[in-house]
Amino acid sequence: MKKHDQDFMKRQNRLTVFEIIKHQQPISRASIAKQTGMSPTTVSRIVAELTEEGYLLESEQVSAGLGRKSTLLEMVDAAVLSVGVELDRHQVNIGIVDLQGNVVAMSQYPRSVEESPEVTLERVGTEIDQLTKSNEIDCERIIGVGVGLPGIIDNDTGEVMFSVQLGWRNVRLAERLKEITGYDVAVDNELKAKALAEHMKGAAIGSQRTVLLGFGNGVGSAFIMDGEIYRGRTNSAGEIGHTTIDPNGMLCDCGKAGCLQTYINIKSLLSEANKIRPVRSIEDLFEAKKAGERWALHLIERALMYMAITINNVVCMYNPDSVILSGELTDKFPEILDEVVDLCYSKYVWEPLRGAFRILKSELHEQGVVIGSGLISQNCFFALE
């Protein structure tokens, strides 16, 4: 076997052992060896490395009856921290995340739509510095930064290939943010990061096949199968918002006509509403609906219909056991969840699949992308160590 292949296998084995301990702690070396098929010697070597580096501790010995006692292994959650960043059209969320995905400190601030990538990244660097100082975080424990944002991301290089919501194209985000902060930077699509967080800490715990849908400034999806993010060949799997619903429909920000998201996303809803009368925010649109204004009722009911159609489409494609609804629309207006579920089961979900999955609401809200991005950064660190 070539040295490159040997090094790759060592990194993969290390990451596998780390993930098993992280999710199943406390756990014995023997149990890890049994689950992975690695030799006891290999497991002991990896455990010794992780312990020496301060990531693991041994707890008291236990015995399952007769025979030799086993020493159990646990993570030192505070040994490693990462920074999770969510870049959205109008807002930036930044958090410090520990090994278990707990947010130990967080800040958020508004972002101008016209802001250039350079200005945004310089501000992110400043905010990370202020967040660590104001919370007395030991920066020596921070192993990297993870960034989640809408769009097509080359997650190997950390380059933003195209983001409709941010108006960015070919932005070498990881490279530039590392120059600003000094930390290694991992970049991924926001919904992929959020789906990973929901799988590990939120609504999808225990799920084997999870689809997360985001309804807000855009429309997108992410698919987690057996704990792994499904990416597709170019990491663009899940861009359901740009599937064509009507080739003669409304013009999308991406340049095509009739994209699914033009019937659901907030910008399109407000654009349509302002053809009737001035509406400044999505909250104003929902207030008009509550007041019984028929045009507002029509716009929102149409959006809910397309949300239900979206659920049917991803269920037919992926056959998941769980579908999680997330994003600004469901976070701000949780009452629409019941309406969407009713539409799914009464009209739009293919009958043979109606009892085959659960429709759930995101549990992590604005922390989801921050947690997921922080965990992705940690995964990269432990895979490369």
C-alpha cells in the first residue's frame, strides 16, 4: 500500500474512533474495536494519541459481571472549541461551539445586502475576536472556523462558487478568512450544516434518512443518510429551490424563470404583495392575512401549497423517515406548520408514502447553522490531525 493511502486510512480510522467515542461515551476500547473491525492494538494506539493530546479521559472501571473490568473513555468537551459562522442575506450569526455541539458564546449582527465579500469577512474576523475576548475564551483551544452560507460551495477548497442570496460568485472565502483570523476555515452550504446539527443535536436524533427543508430568503434542502451528508458530484445536491415549476413563471434571482423558490421565498412574496399595496416586511404580510385581506390570504396559501408540493417531491426522491422544516418562515410563523402538514396528507403527498415519514419542526432555529458549521470544522481538524 502506498504511503498516501496508508496516511489516509490512519486519518479515517482516527476520525472513526473519535466519532464513536463522541456519540457513545462512555465506551470501552473493546467495544470500539468490535464496532469498527479494527484491531485492539490500532484502537489502543489511536486512543493513546487522543488522550495524550488532551481530548479524552478515562473514567472509573466497570465490570459486566465476571471477568476483567473495562476502562471507559469519555470526551473532554472543553478541550476543543471551534467557531461556527452563518452568513445570511441580512444577518450574520457567530458562535463558539464545543465538542458536543453546545454553543458556549454567541453573537449576531445585521448585514447590508450590498456589502462586499471583503467587508463581510473583515467584519466576521473582528466579531470573532471580540466574541472570544468578551467571553474570556482561551483562543489556544479554538481549532478552526466553520462557515455556512446559501449557495453552491466547493467544500474541498472553501470557495463560494455561486450564491444567489448574497450575490457572490467565485469568492475564495476559506483562504481569505484564514488570512484574516489565522484559523483554518471550512466552508459549506448552510442547509447541509444545519441538517448535520439537527441530526446530532436536534429534531433528527435517531433518524437514518433525514431531509431538511429551508423556507426563508431562499428555498433549499439537505439530505443526511446514515449520519453522512449527501453532496452529489459538485456539492450541489439539494438545490430544490431552483427546480423549474413554470417555465413562463416569475423571474428568479438566479436568472431563470419559474423557479420553485419564486413562489415561496420572502423576497418574492413581498414583491408580489407590493403590487397590491406597500408591505415592508413578511410580518406585515401575515398581519394582512390575519386582517382578512383576500390578496394576502391568496399569496400565503399559495406559498403553503408549494411548500407541501416540495415535501412531496423530496419524499418521492429520497424516501426519508423524517422531514424537518426550517427557515425564517417556519421559525417566525410556527402556526403554518399544521397547515402545511394538513395539505400534505389531504392533497399533495403520494398516498403510498403518507405514513412512511414524520414532518418535524427544526429545534435549533438560529443556532442550527452555527452548530453545524462548528462541527464541520471539528471534523476537518480531527480528520487531518
